[in-house]
Amino acid sequence: MDYEYGYVVEYDSDRGYRENLRCVFKMNKESIRKKIEDMCDKIEENFDEETIDEVGFDEEAANRAMDDVFERTKNNKGFQEIYKLAAGKMISVDRKIGLAVCFSYDYFMYFHRCLKEYLDNGNVVMEDSNCFKEMIQRLK
């Protein structure tokens, strides 16, 4: 699995949000450190902690994790509804854009709970679960 479904996602700050994303996306800390060092060398400047935290992102790991999530949920009616509503936030109908929206600050914590419940319960019908109902409500 390229996504850490068992991780408990909770945050109340931008920094906490980004750290949770790094954990569930299984981002390579060494790759991130190297990226930041290279960036500092190119512009010959050191960054403050907040900037370092913001740019500390492993795009390859994020793409693998999101592909994993999509593959596991693409045939589930409930998740397709979530992706459709989320894509609409970006004036789109593309379900993968909807998936990306689900990982934004406002939705990530709730979306992750749906994923965890879905997988923990043997891919049950999502429409009856409380986390699904809450996620849909937040997207409307």
C-alpha cells in the first residue's frame, strides 16, 4: 500500500496538516531534505522554518498514494459521489481532481476517516456510514 490508511489524522494548524499528509503519503524524508538543500544552493539563501515546512513535499509519493486511494475506491458508489462533489469545488467533473480536493486542508481529516472505515470494514457500502454523511455534508 502506498497510502498509510491506519494512521490517525488530526490537525489544527497548517504545519500539522502538512505533517499528516507526509505521513499518510509515506513521503521520503531524505528526498525532501535533499530537495530543500538543492533549492537553498540554487538561490543561495536559507529559508525560515515555515518555508522549509511548506516546500517539504515529495510529489512522487503523493502521486503514488493518491493513485492507490483511487484504485481502491474507484468502483465504490459512495466515493464516486464524494469525488464528484469535491471536483465541483474546482468547477470540474474530473474525479481525480475531486480526489485531490479531498486532500485539501478543509476535507482531508474527514476524508481519511471515510477511507479508514471503508477499508477496516471490508469495503462496505459507504452511503450508510456517519463519516460518509459528514463528508458529503461538508462538500455541499
